[in-house]
Amino acid sequence: MHELLPKAAEIRITQKPGRLNARAFDVVDQLLLFLPKRPSAAVWRAIPDSQRMRTAMAKRRSDDIPVLQTRLSNQRQTHVVAATVTADTSTFELLSNSRKLIAAAGGEKAGTLGICVVGFSGEQQQAICKAATAAALAAGFNLPSYKSKASPAGIRRIQVLGLDEKVDLDRIIAEAHGNNLARWLTAMPPNKLNAVNYAAILKDLATRNEWQFKRFNTKDLAKAGAGAFLAVAQGNDNDSASIVRLRYRPASKTAAPELSLVGKGIIFDTGGTNLKPFASMLDMHGDMQGSAVALGTLLAISELRLPLAVDCWLAITENRTGPNAYKSQDIVTAANGKTIQTIHTDAEGRMVLADTLTLASREKPRLMIDYATLTGAAVNAITTRYSAVFTNRAKWHPRLKRTGEGCGERVWPFPIGKEFLTDLKSDVADIMQCSPNPYGDHILAGSFLAEFVEHDTPWVHVDLAASSHKDGLGHIPTEVTGFGVRYTMSLMLDEQILQDH
Ligand SMILES: [Zn+2]
């Protein structure tokens, strides 16, 4: 395994379905308890040692999470924290409340986290358990740390208690692996995750997961005429930029891709010649999160062995200043032959994605999805709670939005299309990279990218406004969210968008 990849041991999950016995909580250090809003006497009777919980719940003054907090009288003095769930608790609330419960249970000795769901049946019981497990797997995963003293171990084991029957957690685990990998890579310092190491990590992951690996270096890309990508890459002080293509083929090795995932992998974004000020540049090692989300999604699909041929295209380069860096008013020719008048060097994401989308769409996938921390305009429009989605199939807007509501990684659709291109009309080239005016840049960026998608490939563009949210978002406890893995899995498996378009 590549030395820069996480080494922590896997969190073990065990399930004990059926009625809770008197000693059920004895092996649990912290217990997350999910209850109906007004638990009946029968619910309390089903929970061992519930008298203190009942008292604590009766005394509560608000609906804040946790609704009750107490310790059991067993040897471990199990720390109990609880949340209530009603029929109209959304998935986002369920995930958020699970995160808050785990935080409230925190500061405890390392060990076993219990998840106990009482007073619900069927699907709701399973949904609660899955949300809590997703939150626990996110919380139990430590992001890169370079402190000389190791941080104390967190959750080592999850024990699911009290369900009617075992719940299938394979998808939750695969999505956690994908999300954790995406967050890990995004949080990594830019001198560790440089373009060379990133390609090496991808090669290592490809070998271990039996993916096909192909790296298009700058010479290959020059041959392909990928002048938009190379305009950004030419600012690197070495020749480390590349577009990496990973292929997951569960059946025939030569099958055409059904799904293509494309990611913006800007290792560090200084803004280029149009340099960013300090505050805007501080966290720009995270400007590769789109590529990490595409990769994490591929990992989740591959771990579940979904019968789906998937390509994953990662556009990896820095955006730097220097004598070779591209400038405003440079004219470059993209891989699809279109000429671009560059306006602002900090709009590098759409440059590297333009060529990558062309290369990916030439393979004629049935669906192409790209992920990018692309515009500040998306954040201005919808804050960091949602991500912005765009598509060249406008009839999908309700489906895209519904998928976000269902899985808790919420999105909001925006329009794109030819009508917006008047804002990108150039006097000297086919299109302007962006508008010198500040209005609706997320929409203009999406409309720009659409011009580089070939064969009218059905395409969804995710502008990751929710890639970074203070104190975490949904089930994710860290500022880096890895938003998109869970969303895409839901688009494939719940919305079944590939089966029906
Ligand atoms: Zn930029």
C-alpha cells in the first residue's frame, strides 16, 4: 500500500438482532439510542436499565440533540445519548442528528459504540440504523495528522442492537470507504499530495482494486490537442501534470463505459497569474476534492462489485504563477478544436475539465458525471449546505433534486445552455473562458463546459459548493465533506438513473 494512504485498522461491525437482553449494553462504551418522539411504556420496557433514561427524558427542556444523556450503572458505565425520530424526519436530519449524537458521546475512552433503535419497524428502523452507522464510520476515521504525538484511537467497534433482523450494511460500508478516501486525500497537505504522488497513489489503488490504469502525460495530451488543460499545466515548475484514467470492468475487460466519472484535481490553486489573496488561497490544497470524490465513488462501486463498466478521469495539475503560467487574453485551442479566449487564470477548473470531458465523452458513456470545486458563485447562490447541479438533460432536474433529498447529500439544479453563451461571446475566439462580469459564474461555467461534451452524452455537472462546511455536514463531522460519493451511489442505486433515461 502506498505510504500516503491511511493505515488505520478497519472498524468492526457486529449485529445482535432480536429483543434486548438485560446485559445487552454491558459491552458498549457509548450508546446511541434512537427513540420515537413520545416513547410508549412498551418501548421503555424493551430497553434494559431504562429508568434513568426515562427520568432524563422527562426532565428535558428542549428538543436539542441529545434529547437525553445519562450513564448506566453497569461496569463500563455506558454513556447513553439519545435522539428522537418521527415519520417526517428527513434523511439529512437523521444523518445530522447521528453526527451530533456521536459528538455528544465523544471525549470517551476508545472502544465500542452501540447503536440501538427501539420503537420503530421495518424500513424506518433500517434507515435509522444505516444513518447512524454511516455517521459512526465517518467519525471513526481520522484525517491525516502529522503531530509527533499520535492522537488517541476513537471508535474501534460498532455494535448494532435491538433490530428485528440484521440490516445489510455493505453499501453503507462501501460508501464510507469512498467518502473517507475522498476526505483523506483532500485534507492531505499539498507538499505530500503533489501531482507525482497523486498519480502513484492512483496506480497503487488501481493495482489493489484491479482497475485498469492509464496516465496521459503532457506529451500525450499535446498530441491529443488538449490545449485547455495544458494552458493550466504549463505553469507547473515540473512536468508532473497529467490526466489519469481508471477503468473498472466487472465483466468484459474491453467493455465500453456505461458510467464516466470526471474530477477536477487541482493540487494547489494559487489563482495563477491573477493571484488569489491570502484568505482565498489558504485552503486551496483542497481544490482537488472533485477528483477525490470521483475516485471515492469508483471505489464504492468497485467494492460492491456493481455490474457496471465505469471510467474515472482525473485532471491533475497545479495552478501556479511563474514565467510560463498562462495569462489573461491567451488564446488556446481545446481538444475538440474550439478556441478559448482566456480571461481569468483563476478559472482554471473549467479549462482542465473542458478537455477531460471531451476525452471522456468520446468513449460514449451512457452517463457522464463531473465533480469540481468550481465556482464561488455556486456558494454565493446556495451556501455550503447544498451543492449545485447542472445537466444537459433539463428534464432530470426533479430527479436530481429528489435523489439529494433521499440520500441526505442535497443538491439544487441550475439552468445551463446556449442562451447563456451570449455572456461568453468572444470577438477573437470561439468562446470566452468566463465573463469579466461577476454574475452567475456557476451557470456560465456549466454552460461553458457543456460546449466540450461530445456525442450529446447525457451529463451531470456537480459544482461542489458543499465540499467544505464548517463543523461538518450531514453525517460527516469534518469541515472537508467528501460530498458526492453518497449522492452518486443514490443516483445509481435508488434513482436508477442509468436504467431509465
Ligand atoms: Zn481557481
